[in-house]
Amino acid sequence: MKNLDLHNKLEFRRAISPVSVADNTAAVSQIIDRQGFSGLEFVIAAGSLADADATFTVLVEDGDDATLVSDGAAVADAQLLGTEALASFQFDDDNETRKIGYIGNKRYVRLTITPANNASAAVICAVAVLGGAADAPTV
């Protein structure tokens, strides 16, 4: 039987803490430092999405500056696994999950979820899953 140990090979980091968004304010993740890992996947979870016409657009940005101030830029489609459109969601996607992977070579990455037409509580969160650890087991 193959070794199916994910526990010691993956690291999970908070990207967007669970939040209830009741307007069009973007939810911006923590900046994820990929040092020591070759893979990154953002997992997005939507809870109750109360507004009947709201949409939630996903954007992934990367750079080599730890704050992403001097060089943060939208990630090219060729450096994503999946698309930002597929990771995005809308009002009738209650209690669903989405994912988007990053295969670029920049050290720092962040995720932004921007609502539009959202006037009611929308519960969302995101977790960064890092894989391909240079040193295992992970913390």
C-alpha cells in the first residue's frame, strides 16, 4: 500500500478569517510566504450568502516584496491551476467551496475576494494549503 501521509507533508495557514461581509468591501488575505514550499492552493469556503444578486470575484496577486507594495501584481493565468473565474462565486452558491492553485515562482502570494451588489451578510473564509515542503514533517 502506498504511503498516503498528507499530515506531515502539508502546511495550512490562515488566509481570510471567517467573516460576514455586508457590503462590497473586499476581503484580502494574509500575505502567504511560500519559502520552503513548492506548491500553494487557496481553499475558499462560502457559508450563507444572503443577498439575491451578489457576486464574489477572486483575484490572486504575487511578488517578491514581503508587503507586495512595490511589486504586487495580478498573477498571469498560466501561473494558476484553475481560473479565478472558477474560484469566484455568487449569491446562490451557499455552503460551497472553491479552490485555486498557484504555480508561479514568486515568494509572496495573496488572495482577494471582492463582492459586488452585496447588501446582506455573506459568510466567507479562505485557507492557504502549502505543499511540497523542503523539510518534513511540517509544523
